[in-house]
Amino acid sequence: MTTTVRLPLRVEQALATYCVEARRTKSEVIVELLEQRFMGTETERTPYELAQEAGFIGCVSGKGAGKGQAGSTKERVVAAIRKKHGKKPAA
């Protein structure tokens, strides 16, 4: 069945951008969204969302958690990058 819909320019541009990035047709995206809306089906969750729900992503509870360990994550990453590229720590 063919249906014609007028979209606001901003929605049409967002749809076109998404379709190029996702390599999907406009029809596929629109049908999927309408099915979700009317059939109550959920979208497939991203790996990030699944990891967040499982508790792998997020803040560690407690004040100052990780402060007494061998530096913050940022400090360890910076140190690893400097080590890899042979740079000395900044003074």
C-alpha cells in the first residue's frame, strides 16, 4: 500500500541523514517506526544500552571510589599513551 506523507523540512533532513548513515531506505525506517508505535514492539537495544543495564557502565558508588588506587582512569590512559609514544610526563 502506498501512502504519501508531508514531513517538515527538519524531519525530512534528519530522516535522510539517518538513512545514509544506517544504509537503509526511508521506507524501511518509517515502516519499522510505525510498527513499533502501533504494535508495541521495542527496538533492539544497542550494546551500550545492554552494558549499562547490566551495570558495566556507570559510576562506582561511594565517595572517592578509586581515588586511593594507582591513579584515575584518565591518568592511567594518559600514562599509557605517553609510554607507547615515548613521551615524558609533563612537569
